[in-house]
Amino acid sequence: MNKFLVLFFVVLFSSSVLSEEMIEVKALDGKVSVYAPKGFEPMPTSILDKKYPSSRRPSEVLSDKTGGVTLAFNYTNNAMQPNQVNEAHGAISKMFHNMYPSASWIRDEVILQNGQTFMVMELITPAMDTKIHNIIYGTSVDGRFLLAAFNTTAEQSGKWLPIGKQIMASMKVVK
């Protein structure tokens, strides 16, 4: 009986993840690639203006049609070499813990993925009228610091969180 339940949940989970067709998306002029849902498109300027103040706007943002699920790339001007990811993780993690003291933390670590070192922070933060599930990756790309973030509202996380994890696990720096 227990094996049947496990099999049922594996099939249920797999079908929800596979319900979105994933395609390779290149960001930052081809410097980074991820597999994202086919329906993810550049966020319209009207939503960008509301969601991100211009001084803090990411370099590129893809989203679902509602704008409630996003994949943002912020290719900063901050210098960073691959051997500095661990140090940056410590500083950025501390900053996030201070900025969001009520956040629920899921992951806060440095990993090796697709041959590249990434800092990873996964947390749920309060927002105006909901909670936001964030999966944030940071790494060095051509000597500069890249932050990439997948975000979904708590209400949409049942559908989108497995997909977001799949997106972020596919991220690689194109050399």
C-alpha cells in the first residue's frame, strides 16, 4: 500500500511539472542559459514600472502572463571572480537575514551546478498582500556579479514552485 501511495505522488508531482513545456532561454546576450516555460516572455514595461522602481530594475525579467511569477536577472556592475562566490554569499545572506527577519528560510548555501559555483538562497518573504517564495542564485559571469531570482506568490506556488526549482537547477553560465 505504501509503495502505491509513493508511486501515486511521484506521478502526480511529475505530471504537474511536465505540464509546462520547457524551452532553452538565453539571457544577458547569451552569457547565461536556463530552461523556462514556453509561455514566459519579457515582462511588459507597464508591469516592470510598477513592480520594479527604475533605480532597482533587474537587467532582464521574464514572467508568466499575469506578472505574478517572474524570473529576473540582475547583472550588476559589481566585480566578482568565481573564487569570490563563497565570500559574497556570506555578506548577501547576512543582508537578507537582516532585511527580512520574519522570512522563512528553506536554503542558504553555496553549490556546484553545471560546472559553476552558485550561492543559493530560498526563502519566503512577506509582501503587501501575500507572501513571496523566492529562489535566488548568485554567481560570477565575466568578472561581474549576477543575481538571478525566481519568484512566485504563495497562492501560485503549488503550480509554479516545482517549475521554478527546475528552472533554477537548469541555470548555467555559457563559456
